[in-house]
Amino acid sequence: MQEKINNLIRNISKVIRGKDDTIRLAVISLLARGHLLIEDVPGVGKTSLAAALANSLNCSFQRIQFTSDLLPSDLLGTVIYEPSNQTFRLKSGPIFHHIVLADEINRSTPRTQSALLEAMNEGQVTLDSTTYPLPHPFMVLATQNPSDFAGTFPLPESQLDRFLMRISLGYPDRESERQVVTGTPLPRELRPVMQAEEVVEMQSLVEQVRVEESLVGYVLDIVEATRKSPAITLGGSPRATKSLYRASQAYAFLEGNDYVLPRHIKELAVPVLAHRLLLADGGSGPAHLRRAEGILRALIEEATVPL
């Protein structure tokens, strides 16, 4: 299994150079049955990372360009009447794919954004009182630019809480950028290195990774600290606690371990929790997130690490 995961990481690295740690976080989100928010300035490879992950899997993939005029029905589909047999039939929307790329998600209206909530949380869609299951595996990869607020609608806390992790690519190092500019052109298409059935099998194995009771307490301590901190108005939810727990299991599995270590929890706490926090001094955008990350790192250092 670990060799297949390594092949997946190497495959994505053909497109996203010099960002192995970020790629690993994206793969951890996939293994943990989570959704991923990729937030950064334009031109650093947000969409390329999402597409590379999707194209590395032999799964159905759909990219949706979010705009202000995108409607919920454009995502979910509609139920249409068939006069020939007097029945209703689902005309499925692009959400009915294994991997869905919501490109520039914050450019759609709150009404359209909220259409994703049930799909992301329950793995299903309800139309006209009928529930339709989504395929397995199912993952939403969303991108947004945190610096350009013109014509955007900030994601509400309920939406942010459904993303297992928020990651940022950042600018490449000088050598990686030189290779991008002068080196061999990046491949436009990647060969799939993993089947959908293998992803589902790995996700099931991740859930069997052992987490000692002391480490469960460590997860609870970190999340509880965000709720008690006077610098934070809205701390981590129970969903955030579960997300950190699952992500830590996936991290251990990725490294070939059948048990979670304290460092797995500590290293993932910021990408899993920071985007869910609402600070007492308000604010938004990159500066707000940096403050949230700083406060969270201080809380993590104060938490007692199990021996």
C-alpha cells in the first residue's frame, strides 16, 4: 500500500515541483475521506495541484468554475419528468463524480456555496425530497484567492468547517521556479496510478489505525484549548476534533505505521484547525489566518504531549 501512495505522490510531483509537504497533506486528506481547501495567490499552482491529484486517480473527475451566476441546480442537477413513461428522472449535475474541483469557490453566491454542504458532509444529495448517493470515493477540492475580494463571497463558518484541511502552496523555491521556466514542459496529462477501489480500500484501512487513549486526550486538549482561549471567539467544533483524529490516522498510514504518534497530531493541528477559528479581534483574509495560526501554535506548545 505504501508503494502505491508513494507512486501517487511522485506522480503529482511531476506537475507540482518542490512542494512535497503540501502534496502529502493533499494525499492525507484523500485517505481520511476529507475535503481540501487550497488557498493562495494566483499563479502558484492551486488548480494544477487539484487537477494533478484527480488525474492521478482512475476516478471520474469534474472541474466546476464557480462564478456569481452559478446556480445550485448547475451543481446538483435537476429532476425532470419523462412523459413517455410518466416518471421522474434525475439529470445529474457535475457533483456526481468521484473528484470535484470547485475552482474559485468564493466567487459564487452563498446560496450556491450552501448547495455543497450536504454533499460534503453526508456524501449524498437531496432533490425534491429524494436522496441520491454520491460515488465512492468522493472528494471536493476547492480553490480560492484570499487576497482579491472584488466580486467574492467569503465562505461561512459552516462551509469552512466541512473542509478537513486548508493548505497553501506558497511561492516555489528558486530552483523549482527555474525548472518551471526553463526546464522540460510540465505534462498536460498524468497517467492514473491508483484505482477508485484501491482508494476506498485504503480509506477503510486508515480507520483501523490505532490511536491510544492518551492521544485521543491530546486531540481533545488541543481543540478544547481553542474554545477556552480569550483570543478566539469561535473555537474548534466536534467536527474539527474528529477531523484532526482522522487526519492523524491517515498521516500514520501514509508513513506505514499502524498507530498514531504525537507528532502526527501536532504537525496536522494547524492545517486542520486554523481555518475554522474566528478570532476575537475580527478581521479576515491572509492576516487573519496568520494570526490564527500563530495563536494555535502557541496553544499546541502549551498542551501536554503524552509520553
